Amino acid sequence: MSQEATRVFVTGLGIISPAGAGTGPFWDDLCAGRSRFEELAPLYAGMKPGILGGRVPQAAREAALERVGAATRANPRSASVFAEFAALEALGDAGLEPGDEALRNAVVCVGSSDGQADALEDIVAGRRDIARTGSFNPYTIADGVARTAGSAGPAFLVQSTCASANVALSCALEMLRAGVADTAVVGGCDPYSEKNIIGFNTLQAIGPAQCRPFSRNRRYVTPSEGAGMLVLQTERALRPGATPYAEVLATAVSNDASHPTAPDRDGVAACHRRALDEAGLKAGDIDVIFAHGTGSRANDTIEGGIFAEQYPDAAITAIKGTIGHLMGAAGAAGAVAACLTLRHRLVPPTTVDRDDVELDINLVTGQPLALPELRHVQNNAFGFGGNNAISIFRSVG
């Protein structure tokens, strides 16, 4: 990052997840290491029962549906409901109202892996008439967020598997630094997808035990759903007296294209180096890393090995053991958590026992870790197809 680059700050946060609707229950569950997973109903005759997943609670869905616009309420699709609710919370947190002057030309960028998957699957299964879907085009998610915000600026959706939200953050950051706008509403969302569940089950990647990132006995990914959104503003757009959560210091995006599902160690390591170079930092400057930490053998071995070699002093945490894997929204959940960590100077724990940690990494377990001098937090998100995306946030305190 050049010294002349426009500074961009996070001024608002919003999220809906298995913890419930809002950043309050999300942060409470993370700090308590409290999981709310449930058994998923088998989707076909040969699918074994007892597979665990994360679902947004019904009460949270209803609360979100009450807040979103009339068009989305008329033909509700989970991705749109989640994204618009999270955007509204983030806007309110930033002190902005829909239609505010600061939002008239705001950039809207949403990352999603599966888009309007539930609507499409309902049509295929004959559960919903096509005229009642409100469209299953994934772009409609970003368009709905733009309408919710009252923005006539650029609105687009990116699909880069489970790295999608961090890719969206990178796109928005570049647009703000290029002067396209001074405000952006950015994040990620994904609904529960039958296609995903069947695919992960075929890969034998999901099962009756919950995600246990970086533990010796890790075995399964825990699929989940939800949305996280952030309001980004340039320094000149900050309101008098505003206290941002963090500065977005850098993002790095890459694609290895080496294997359909397995991560490539060299490619993942290169993305780490690029993120540090963009931020003008060294690995030793990173205080906390929100790992991708899916709980799978391959991902955790590669990511954890990089931590052990390059980031021996950084505090590592992995929130998928608490809220599950939000797929395209995973990076957004990590970004929201990273900003809350900077605000509270507190690192939430990973839901594994200290004695079960496999690698020699500084994994936060048990109780939240207080870091009064916290400065830099890194957020990792990787996906199938070799998609890698990393963001780095800096304290403004």
C-alpha cells in the first residue's frame, strides 16, 4: 500500500447467524464459545441421519423479515433477507439512515457462494412456483441491499466460493481508493443449500461431530448460513466525532487453480505474503489471525503449518467451531469478528480443548484473550477452486 492511498475505515457492522440476529448475540456466543448446531434432516434415502449444521433460528428469521423491504417480504429468499437485515444493522451502527446523502452513490458489493440457492431448489423440488421466487438470479441480492440502503451507485455480486466475502471487501476497497465513492456497503451472505449439503456429504466432509479447528481429532466441516455486512467510509466521509471500528489496511486475493477442492500450500502462503506486502507489514506485526479454520484435515494442516512457521507469536482463533461455516459469508463473519475484537481488545476462543491442539500454534482456547495493546488483525478466507482472500485491519485507538 502506498503512503498516498486513501484511508478507508469500518464504521458499521451487521450480522445474522446461528447465534441470532445482530452483533450482540454473535459476539456473546463467540466469547462464550457457545455452539448452537442442530441435526440436519436427511435429503435422500442413502444420506445418514445425525449430520450437524448451523441454521439461523426461526425467531431471528422473523425479526429480520420484519425489517427488510416490502419487495423482499413479499417473496422472501433467505439470502436476500439475511443480507438486507445485516446491511440495515450496519447502516444504523454507522449512524446512517437509508437514503442518507452519504449513501446516494454508495458502492454495494456482496459476496456469495450459492446466491439464491433456496429459491432455485424450491423451484426444482416443486415447493415454490417460479412466479413467487422474486427471481433466483444472485445479482438480486446486491440489488436488494442497494435498494435497502437507498443507493444508486455501483452494485454487484461476486462469487468466489468460500472466499467470496473477502473478495467483495477487496473490490469495495479498491473502488473507494479509486474515488468511485466515499462509502460502501460490503459483505457476504449464503443460505442453507441442499446442493451444498449433498455435495459435502458426497465428499464425506460433514457428519455427526461438530467442527473442531486445528484439533488432533478434527474430522468434519459444519455447514451453516447467514450474512455479515460492513459499512466502509473514506477518511473524508467520516462524521465529526465518529469512532470507527478499524481501518481496512489491505486485502489480497489470488487463485491457485491447482485442485477442485484441496488447498495448495504454496498458493495459500503466497496470498499471506501478498497481504502483508500490501499492508506494509511483516508477519511479526500481526497480533491476531481469524483463521479460515474449517476443521478439515487438509485445510487446517496447511493453514496451521503456515501459522507455525511464519506467525509463531500471533494469537490464532477459528470461529467456525462456534457458528459453523457460513460458506460465501465466512469471510464476512470473520471481518465482523475482527472489528469487534479491535473494539473490545478481546480475542474470542476456538471451541477445542487446549490439550487437543495438534500444531505448535498460539491457538486461543477456553476463555477470551485480552490484548490491551492490540494493533493488527488478519482475517483469512479460502475456498474450493483455489480461491484465497485475506484482509488486514488496523486499530484506530
